[in-house]
Amino acid sequence: MRMRTLRRVAFAAVAIVASVSAPVPGRAADIVIGVANWPSAIATAHLLKALVETKLGKTATLEEASLPELFAAADAGTVDILPEVWLPNYRAQVRSYVDKEHSVVLAPRGIPARQGLCTTKVAAEEYDLHSVEDLTKPETAGLLDTDQDGRGEIWIGADGWNSTNVERIRAKSYGYDKTMTLISADEPVAMAGLDVAVALGEPIVFYCYEPHHMFALHDLVMLEEPPHDPTKWVIRTPEDTPDWLEQSTAATAWPVSFIHTAYRSGFDDDAPEVVALLSNLDLEADAISDMTYALIVERRDPDAYAAEWIEANPDRVARWLAE
Amino acid sequence: MTARHLLVAFAAMLLTASFAASALAQQTSRIYDPSSNQWIVYDPAKVDRDATARGVTPERFKRKLVPFRTSEPPGTIIIDTDRKFLFYVLPNFQAIRYGVGVGKEGFGWSGEVYVGRKAEWPSWTPTPDMIERDPSLTEYVTGMPGGIENPLGARALYLYQSGRDSLYRIHGTNEPWSIGLNVSSGCIRMNNADVEDLFSRAPVGTKVIVLKQGAALFQPS
């Protein structure tokens, strides 16, 4: 879904990684946790680090990269934990590293997540903008037209995210690729655009996914669409074929999505108690959204915040640590 | 000064600006005057006189403290080049909103840059493109000193990316009536009082996010 470095998130990650206290000199950290480049992945990576350090007596370092790079690193044995693998978005990597190579293990528990197109509650009410079908109407094109070229503009994600290609397929399948210009751009730029639209009371439609702090920052609603239908959901990727867009169709909502933790094969022998923690981890989307809000919007120190969170949630943590 | 060479016709609500050669301007051009709520025939000389006499920025583009919920840290500048506003993020979900003018060819990109340099009463050197469009600029080929006639106005913030000058600037103007329009060459223009205010707040290094909803991400050349 988010394969390329998001500049701002990456900056945040750099700052966060830099703030991590170095492992004891002369001794490598026990565990390497991959930090993928989107807000919730940064939050969960820090929580896991704090858990293994304060509760399991180990040391951990954070390794920042895109998720496909982290999959390759886990395959090579240089990264132990992938805190957030989104499905169906990273199905291709799971197929290759988990199902085929058996070099990465996907923890069975999935945290439900969702993705689709959002607008602001104000715009939904004021302009009667409720469903994805509305996007094919000329009046909606006019409503979302920011540059007076007769077409509306919709941000569909960043270049390189798997989801961005799926959003192109969805736009083609629903037909709003004819009324809207589909913009791919770094997430921080798109989020600043959302901030401005809200401040000016202007309507906006954009790709959204949850857990994410944008839902706490702004009053957003997801556009309605027909429920997911696997028979109408045929996704080819640019790696499959150059004609991926023509050969794909997706005129329904995304399936319910899931976030799984994953780890390199053999890590369960090296650190069974950590793998037990990964398997037990049942964070709700709300809890993850709260964490991203604290780290990204409130710019809390991630280590201090994670320690505080663990202290404030003793029952949950105890459950996760049970064998 | 650009006003002399441009035909400006725009709808008050949409603030759509369109342009044509100045030869066509004489008969067809009209301009909406927000202070009198009237369309007036565009006469560059008269506009210059009126602008000088009034010296005002249209009402909706005046500097204002507004609520602004964002994850960007205080001190960030966010510019919406389509809707002609610049936000300077303050703590506690507030921002100062300023009206801006945008280069007549618009800002063809969006993305993240930063203030690499600042100058008071900056000098200005027209680019070869500008001189080609307007040969009278030849006399400034080696630079026009800062001052009241200088198109960069009272202050300039030079926008950089990856250590290099992007050639885009946030600058002042001595034609405050033009705020909200697509006139001038390339840059983000503010009235002098506003650019002085922004200049005093935003240090070198300030993060600047430029939004153009219809444009792909800026790729540095």
C-alpha cells in the first residue's frame, strides 16, 4: 500500500529513530524491528520496542525502510519483526516471502482496518456528497474542481503505494476517471491540502485509510459504495503485465482489510517469548489511531509515549505477555 | 509593472484569471473591483493610479487569524496556489491566513520546499524569459536594486529544495490590489505589510508546503 518513502513521515521516522537510545556499547541489540514509512507503522514499532525492552528484558533497534524493503531484509535475516503488514495491499509480498519462500511468518491475528474514499462531514451535508457514484456527475466534477479545468481533483495516494494502483483501477471501473483528475502525491502534501480545504470550508474527496490520525484531526466520512464483491474485484499489478489497468476491474468497496504482524522464519526459535507477544497483540484500530495522533499531531516523544501507554494499559499488556 | 502588459479578466467569486496579449486588452478587458462591487473597464494606466491611490488588498484576502487543524508543526508555511491563500501555522490549531497572488503562468507543481534565504528590499534580476516577453526589462539585465519600483517589493523569502534555489520566491509587491490574481512572473506575491509580517516570523529553514491540487508532485530538475 505505501511502498515509497513519505517525506514527512520519513522525516518523523528519522527524528524518532535518532531519538532512540543507542544499545549498550559493544553489544548489538537483540532484536531489529522494521519501521515502515506510514504513521501507524511508526507507532506500533515503538510500542513493540518498548514492550520487549521493559517487559522482556531485551534490547531492540528500529530499522527504517519501505515495507517491500523490510520484507527483503527479513528474508535476508537482517530484520526480525515487521510490525504492520496490510492485507490485501501487500498480498504480493506475502505470496512470495510467506507462502513460497517460507522466509517470513505472518502472525495469524489481523487487526481490522479499512480504506476507501473520504470527504469532510461538512461537504457531505452541504453538497449532498455521499457516494462514490456521485463522483461521475458533472456537478460533482465542478464542485471538486480546484484549478478550473472542468474536472475535479482527487488524491488517490502516493506513487508506489500498492493501493494507489488499486484506486486507479477503481476510478476506471466506476467511471469517475472521466470526471476527475487522479492525483498521486506524497501523503504530507495531501494532508496539508485536506487541512486547507477544511479551513476554507471547501469540498474535497481523497483516498483515506484507518487507523490514521486524520480521522481524529478532521470530521470525515467515507463515501458509500457497493459492498466488496470478490467476483468484481480483479486486480492485476504492473509487475504482472503492462496492461494491468485495462485487465483489472474493481467496481466495489475494498474488502475489509487487516493489519498483521510478521517476523522472519527462525525468530520463533531465537525469541519465542517475543513471537508469543506478536501473536497475542490485539490492538484495536482506535488505539493505533490514538497513538499516531500523539506521535504525529502532538509530536510526543515516541519512547516516552510508548512507556506511558504500557503503564496505562496493564491488563492488556499482561494478556499479550501470557504464553 | 506587469499590469501594463497583461489583460486581466476575472470573476469575483471564482477569481479566475485569464490572459491575452495587451493589444486585445484595450476594448474587451474588464476587472471586478471588490471595494465598489463593480466591473470596471481595464485601463492599465488607471489601474496603476487607482492602486497607488487606494493601496489596498481585496477584503477576503486580508491577513486574518483563523482556526487551522493540522499535523504540521507550528512555524510551517502552507500555500494554496489554486485558492490564493498562504497559511502560517501557529500553536493550538491556529494559523495566520494571508492572501497571495500567484505567477501568471501559475505554480505548475506542488511539494515541499523550505526558506533557504531571506532578503530585505531585495534586488531583482529578470530571467531571460521575462526579458523576451518584455524587452523594456533589458536595462535590468544585471539586476535592479531594491526599492519601491522593484517588483519583489519590501521582502523576499527564497524557496530552496535540497540545498538549491528553486527560483521561486515569496515576495512583496507594490501593487496590493493584485493579491488574489494570477499576475507577475512565477512567484508567490504578498502585499508589503504582509510579507514584512511573514518575514519577521519565518526564519531561514522554515518548511514550506506548496499545494496545487491539480498538479503532480514537484520533481526537482
